[in-house]
Amino acid sequence: MKSIIITITILLCTAISTKAQSNPINIGTSLSDTIAVMQHLKKRKSEFIGKPLAIFLKEYERYLPIRFMASGETSPWIHPEGKCFVQDITICFRDYNFVMKKYKDKEGSFALRIEFMNPRVDYSTFWNQFPETMTDQEKANLIGDKYKIKDISSYLFIDKTE
């Protein structure tokens, strides 16, 4: 009888532990939930460095959708022909209008910046590959296998000009 109780207790603890690991964060739309996701993913960023973007996006999308995507480019001043190359993307679970409103209101919106290894895709080529009807989430997923992650950082996207 004692061994049955111990076995049931072990099984129950294992089930609770597995459930806790499968969805560690209770996600809603509040700022505190967003911060929790950012901190959770930032702690795990070493798992994603050197891996295809698609692996990270799959994990990110477990918690939040991608409703906004922007790119960061290299400076035209460092290229002999003045070209800009996409070096990173910024993703956010809020849409463009919300992000821009919060930016202008100086409230900000949390976003993730994902830097790529060896950025060699021209800015125009990068953005011209997407049909106009594609959502930002579809765009991010389309490029998922094309880039490997160099670094991941989170920040508050805010206008600090006065």
C-alpha cells in the first residue's frame, strides 16, 4: 500500500511538473505579461544563437503573435556603392498603428530585436520578396529558414525626442 501511494505521488508530481514546463507563462495582453515573455525568452536566448530564425519564431509564437515587423539595416556609408543590408528584424505583438501611437505618446511598446549572422540581403530585395497582402507574422515566418540568429535583445520602443 505504501509503495502505491509513493508511486501515485511521483506520477502526480511528474504530471504537474510537465504541465508547468509546457506553458510556463500565463499570457494576456497586459504590459506585465509582455515583460514576462521578453524576460523568459531573453533568459533562453543562448538556445537560439546560431540557429535558424524559424526555431525562435516558433517558440515566440507559443506566447504572442507577431503583428509588427520592422528591419534594421547597415549604414550606406560603410558600403562602397552606398547599399544597405538588412542586419536584424524587430518584432512586436502589437500592430503598427498601436506601436506608432505608443511611440508618439512616449509610452512605448516592448519589442524584440533579432540580429542576424552575416547580413547580406539588400534592403530593397528583402522587402520586395513579400506580397503586399502578407501579414507581418507571415513575413517573419517566410524568412525563418533564411537567417541564423546572432543575438536577441528586448527593448522599449519609445520616442525620446522633445
